[in-house]
Amino acid sequence: MEKCNERGAKRSHFPLFFDLRGKKVVFIGGGAIAERRVRVLAEFAGELTAAAPEFTEGLETLAAGGALTLVRKTYDASDLAGAALVFACTDRTEVNEAVVRDARAAGIPVNDCENRELCDFYFPGVVTEGDVVVGMTASGKDHKKAKEVRGEIAELLKNRSGAAE
């Protein structure tokens, strides 16, 4: 029997925990969205690289601390070399679409930070507490709801952790 969601359709995305140790994750773009995602992935990925003409102060600080490599340039397909995952995080739709095309041509899963329809995967809300890692999404449709649920789960795990002490 086939499992379906409340609308009777198969769900589009399966939650998967992927080992990123020793793997390269590439961000095309240097703005606030890239920064937020880098901050989460820094705990998991082996090598983080961001390519863009400019970067947020936060990305500059993370790079100075060794959390990622910054490459100051406009995008071209060679920026994706060796990547296990790619994030298209620019404020230019045509660049993000080129990143998606190039990543797919290279067989690399890609996330377009501005267009969920072009995403091979969604970036989850992530909560970590000790060895527990929880990832959640509202299927890329309701970021506010996902953020609220993330907060509730973080509080639950924090309370459980505190109760165990």
C-alpha cells in the first residue's frame, strides 16, 4: 500500500542524513542566506567554499577563523569542481539558474535558495543537542512554520538534556 500525504499525493522530499565529513560544499553567493547556511553546515561539512564578488562581514569572520574558504570572483562552472553539494545563493536569478544547470550537468545535488522548484533538496531547520540531530522542513513552503517547529524542538531537547543532568 502506497503512503501518501493528507492531500493524497506522494511526498516530494525524503529526509536523509548525509555524511559530509571530508566532502566539499560550495556556495555561490556571499550574502545573508549563504551566511546562515554556512553557519549550520560548518558543524558538519569537511570543506566549505563560497564564491562571490563580495561577502557579508559574518562570512569574512568565519573565513578568518578557518571555517570556510572565500573565492572573490563572479560565477563560472569551474567553481563547482569537486563539490558534493552546491547552494545557489545569489540575488540574481539568472546566476542561480546557471548554477543549477551546471551542478545538475555535473551530477551534483543543488539547492536554489530563491526558487524551491529548482531544488534537488531543501535546506532543513537543524537542531543539535549532544548526539541528537534533528532536521525539519515544511516542504519549502512555510519557512515561518518550520522556524516555529524548530524552536519548539530545540526547547524540548534542551529541557530533556537539562533533566538528564
